[in-house]
Amino acid sequence: MPAPRKPTPKHSAFRRVKPLTSEQARVPGYDFAAIEAKWRARWEEQRLYQVDLKAAPRPYYNLMMFPYPSAEGLHVGNMYSFIGSDIHGRWMSMRGYDVFEPIGFDAFGIHSENFAIKRGVHPRILTAHNVEHFREQLKRTGNRFDWSHEVQTTDPRYYRWTQWIFVQLFKHGLAERKHAPVNWCPKDKTVLADEQVINGLCERCDTPVERRWLEQWFLKITNYAQRLLDDMDELDWSERVKAVQRNWIGRSEGLEFSMEIADRPGTNVAVFTTRPDTIFGMTFVALAPQHPLIEAITTEDQRAAVAAYQRSINRLRAGDEQAVTGVFTGAHALHPLTGERVPIWIADFVLEDYGSGAVMGVPAHDRRDLAFAQAMDLPVKVVVIPSGARIALVTGTLSEAFVEPGTLIASGSYTGMSSAEAASRLIAHFAENGKGKRVARYRLRDWLISRQRYWGPPIPIIYCPEHGPVPVPEDQLPVILPETENWMPTGTGVSPLAAIESFVNTTCPICGRAARRETDVSDNFLDSAWYFLRYLSSDDETRAWDPEMLHRWLPVDMYIGGAEHSVLHLMYVRFLTLALHDMGYLEFTSPFKRFRANGMITKDGAKISKSRGNMINPDDYLARYGADIFRTYLVFMGPFEADRDFSDRNLSGAVRFLNRVWSLFTHQTKVRRDREIQGEERSALHRLIKHVTDDLTELKYNTAVAALMAHLKILEARQEIAHEELRVFLQLLAPFAPYITEELWEQLGRTGSIHASTWPEYDPDALQPATLLLPVQINGRTRGRLLVPRDTPVEEIKRLALAAPQAQKCIGGQTTQNVIYVPGRLVNIVTK
Ligand code: ANZ
């Protein structure tokens, strides 16, 4: 999803963290750096966050989107997402699940390579360096990662299986080489998937994308369009992501019918329309610029013009809606209902690969058709008018197309019908005479995965002059990305690998004769479309994954990450899962049981990025405040799933909160080990447990932290605190602030890690406050309040209300007529 783009002033790339004021200064003894170091070492030593994948009795797979290790380091948005996911994982673990929380690095791809170009450093060196930095940053967040299953997509032990997946797709007809118009970014010197083009611009560098015709590899995601739509009903995913996916798949229902070409019996042109009711308004037919019929139907006198137009079209910008261009073929189609001759044009606005690549032009009722007709001086014929309109505009020039459904005019025997009725009758008519049928069409395009770049896994295909494209045999995988100093993109439409003869020249796996390797590498979204399967078998050298493990752990229980991947990663993963399922490799059809999109963090309204000069460096915050404060602050800023602007203005709130937690817990004189808590104290504690538990269930981390803050105040105000209250408070805080709670847990004298302790349960009977504070009204006006134990009998409440001095004062000499008690709410005394 494109981020709002607003210019931001350029200044130093990173904002510095403001120094602490004296008010925020740390309390004595709370040395977060020492505490973090101590517990990090101990957790590692105890392998606290490693799960026995084979034996864990209650598996829970807590996944977060693995990062792209850029040179800038993890930014605050990544960290926010990871921390939010970790809070969930920690909580589930305390609830008794064996939580698997793996992490890895999505380290291939254009982004890393572009940075390597800028720096003039080989991407392999730069990536290794970036990964190291990321790993250190990730460790400092306090997340409970199981590092023993780390994966890196650039590792041949990983991409061997990415290539293996490609081979399986190829063998099942789901990877296809096609000559096709593709999006070409002249700056990145490579093709892009449709999903990587935003408003006609390259997603990475904002360069206008051009259209080029190239032989490319596509994965046939369109075969799954309907299932990708249908399965969505069952998915427990953030609604906004589902809406974006539905829209991207873009299902349209309509009529596809064919028309005969005049003077060419036997030659037909098929068009797709969502508005069959407008068929009598057709004044032209338009073909996409590379439509296969063009060659056959173009008349001699138009041949030169058509050829010139076709050549010019490749230079036009893809996605530019403004340009209206076209050329007449000289040929005519016969209107299927009137037999009239309709001129056939070629038009740039018609997409090659949508519907049948041809449209019936109805300028009166479609905006693009009207623009085209006006530009080419073609007639406009109104055939639908608003229902209820008495006068129809049939002649004159039309300034605007009437695009709504309505009532038909000038449409033969369909005149007078509503659009809906005419459409269904027309579809039935075409179906009967075999000239057309009702069809569903999808906007979704096949996934273009060829990249003419260096930094990716080579596509494992060999071209044999005799056998065509042959997959590399599985026992010869991986096809290693060769070492070279000439890794820069060439801009010629071929990858730099094409220049490495020793790589290119090989033999055909079928006949052994000389053959050439494919030299493009695959899109890094293919790497990330299956990483969650690999984590579980990261050390398995013999296969991509162990089916046993998949059976135990998948689908993923909770996936958290950015909504900007709605039509990229999240769509590709769903497709690949379906495909692998159909090939018999996976038991399930949807990869993630739950997906939640964290909100996007912006800075001054703009997406955070280095180029905008508004990076927020989490390292500074982590160094100055420690992970616990930073974690708490990040999630306290607002609801986890809502977008928000980053500011550290209120960071002092989180600083003070944890400082005060430290003070309270180390102020041992107040703590009474054997003190029993009862009455209001007990119910307040249980209400807190319920509040925090409910909020964690819904990822409302901000209100959970607020409740903990409020409860801390209550504890601070008390003379004595029971040990149990402290224990529970620490447990509820533990997912948010893992280090300080672990340290204080130890200081409380608890054995074992707080993170391995059991999440407190609340007692539903204890939730009600032990006392009631009831407003006492005289004739509907509140005159005072009455504090009574909750179990006071009704008659006693009424008596106490009447006897209260303020009540007596107001009643004065009047006679009491009635005393009404609204249970738990108020007492109203009615006088005469
Ligand atoms: C005639 C017509 C009359 C249309 C009218 C619309 C309104 P959606 O809803 O997005 O699926 N179309 C069909 N194939 C096309 C292609 N390859 N490139 C560009 N446009 C194409 O849009 C379907 C409509 O888009 C179709 O219905 C067709 O124009 C056009 F009053 O047919 B219609």
C-alpha cells in the first residue's frame, strides 16, 4: 500500500534523541544496561526461547515479517511491528503455549543491490555487514527469538530450495515463459511486477515505468484468482488487508461475445464487456496495440500507419491515463444484433492481457470510450437514459458519458427495459446462439518473477536447442550465483550473469548437448513467499522441509506485519501455499490462521525513509533508555493496528512509569509477604488482570499499559502491599518490559524465569468492587453520596440513605412518599 507522500525538510539523516531532563533522570539502582546484559546472557545460556520443535506439546507459531537488512538498519517502524508481535508471543508463552518465534533475513533483492551500487561495494559484502548490524539490533529489542532457526535467503542452503520450488512450479505448469509487455524501470534497469508499480512509478525509486516487450518467467497466480477470493471469507485477517486483496484481484462479471469481421468470413473478434445493455451504442471496436488479429485484418492502405503506431507505443509510459492515442485498422466488425459495420481501431487504453484484449466502444456510456471517440471523431450514440427521464438526448454533442444503469432507448426489442433486465436477456440470447457467454474476468495478472539483475537466486532453467527450457535436475541444485566483479545491472534487458561464459554454457540435462543457462534471477518476493516453512527445518540439508514439522506447527497461528505488503508478499504467500498444496506438498491451503497489520509509523506525516531525511534511529533510544522503556513507549503511543506519527514528546511518561515500578518494588518495607488481599484490593487486582488479558487478546497494548500505570498509582498510595499483588503486577507487565520484570522477579525471591511463569487468571466473582458509592437524590437531584458494602440489603440501603444528614437537610419538613433504589446505581427519595 503506498504511503502518503509528503515532502519533508532535509536535515541530518537521523534525529538525535533529546537528552533526559532532571525530572526524567533515572532512579538510583535502576541500571537498565546492566540488567539487559545480565538477562540476555542468562536467557541465552538457559536457551529460554528455544522450543523443542519435535516434542513441544502445545505448539504456537508466532511469526513476524522477516526484515530486509538494509544499510540504514532497522527503523522504528520495523521495530514497532516486531515488538508488538513479541508482546503477543510472550503472552501466549505465559499462557502455556510452546511459542516458536523465529527470525531471519530477506537479504536478496534490488534494494540491497542498489545500495551496493551506490557504495561501490559488492552486494555480498554489504549484505553480510548489514545482517550483522540487524542481528545485533534485533537482539537488543528484548524479543524472545529462537535464533537457532535463523534463515537467510542468500544462503545457498536456503535458495537451493527456492529454486527447487520453482522447478516444482514449472513441472506443474505454473511457471511459464511468455513474451509479454512488462513494466521496465529505466533507473533500476529491470522489469517489475505489477504490484511493484505504484501510479505508474517504480515502487523503489519513483521513476516513471516504461513498457517493454520481453521474454519473461511468470508464475501463474491467475489460475488461483477465484480461490484466492473465495478463501478470504474464512480468513481471520485484518479487514483492511482483505479489502485491498479483493480489490487487487478485481473480479468483474460480464459478457464475452464474438463479432464477425466484415468481408472476412470465418474471422472473429471477441470482446469482453461488463455492460451488455449498452451494445446498441457501440460505435467502434478497439484492440490492444499488440492484439494478434491486427496482422490479419489491417487493410493495405492502413498498414504503414498501424506499424508506425505499434512501434511508437512501446515508448509510451505505462499507466498514463491521460494520453489518448490510436489508429484505424481499415477493417470493420459486424454488429451482432444490427449487422451494421463498426470500425475497428487500435487503442492504447485497451490492455493486452485483460478480458480478450478488445473492447466494444460505447462512447455515450463509458468515459474512456468517449474521450477516444472525441479524439478520433467517432460517433456517439446514447442508448441508456436515467430511469424516469422523459426526454432523451439523442443528438448533439455529449460532454459527459452517462455511466449509470438506467432504461434502454434506441435498442431494438430491448428498448424500454432496465439495464439489468436487458443485460441478462442479452447474455441469454448470446448463450443460445453460441456467440457469447457469461464470464468472470480478473484484474490480477500473472506474477512476473524474472529480474535482469545480479543479486538473487538464478532461475534454474537450461535452454536446449532441441528440448527448449529444461529444469535443472534436482540433484544439481542449487545453481550457485557465480562470483563476479561485474555485477552491475547492464540496462540492456539481460542480467550481468549473461556475460559470464562459464556460468552460461552448460549441457542439456536430457540430451547432453551444448545448452545455455537462464541468466535472470528471481524476484526476492519468491524467497519470502515460503520462509515460514523453512524456519521449521532450517538445518535439513536433504529437503525443503520436514512434513512432520509442518503437520505439527502449521498453519502459522499468528502473523504480524505491515499492511504495505497486502498485494505483494501476502498475496504471493497465499498463492504459493495453494499451489504447493495442490502439488501435494502441504496439507493446508492458507498459510496463516490469523494476520494482523500493525499501524504504519510516519514522521511528520511522511513515510520514514532515508531519502526523506526523517529516519528515526531506534539504536539511540535503546542506548539511552533501554529496551523496556522503548518497548513500553512504542506500544503506549496508540492502538497497535492504527497508523500514527512518531514523536518522542511523551517518552518521559514511559520513563517515569518504569522508574516508579523500580522504586516501588525495591522499597521493600511496604511489602508484606503473608498479607492476604481481600475486599476492594482483591477486586481491583482481578479487574486489572481481566483488563490486561482482554486488551492483549485484541492487541490493544496501549490501554493495557494505561491500566498498569493506573494500578501502579494505587499501589504507591497504599501503606502496605501484599507480595501477591507485586507478583501479579510484574507478570502482567512482563510481555511489555521483559528485562526489568525478570530482574524484579528475581529480587522478589521467585525462582525460575518470569517468562516461564503462568499468566495470572482472574476470578470472575472478584471483579465487582467490594463497596458501592451510590448517589442519593431528592426528587431526582443528586444531593450527596452513600458508601456501603456491596452486600448491604436493599432495605438497609434505603434506611441509610434516608438517615444521611445531607438527605435529612434537604427533606426538611416534607413527607417522604417513596424511596426508590436502582440496584448498584442510585437511591432516589421522592417527597410530597
Ligand atoms: C462496453 C462498455 C460500455 C463498457 C459501458 C463499460 C461501460 P471492469 O469493470 O474493470 O472489469 N474493457 C474490457 N476489456 C478491456 C481491456 N482489455 N482493456 C481495457 N478495457 C477493457 O471493466 C470492464 C470494462 O472495461 C468492459 O466493459 C470494457 O468496456 C472495458 F457503458 O464494454 B465495457
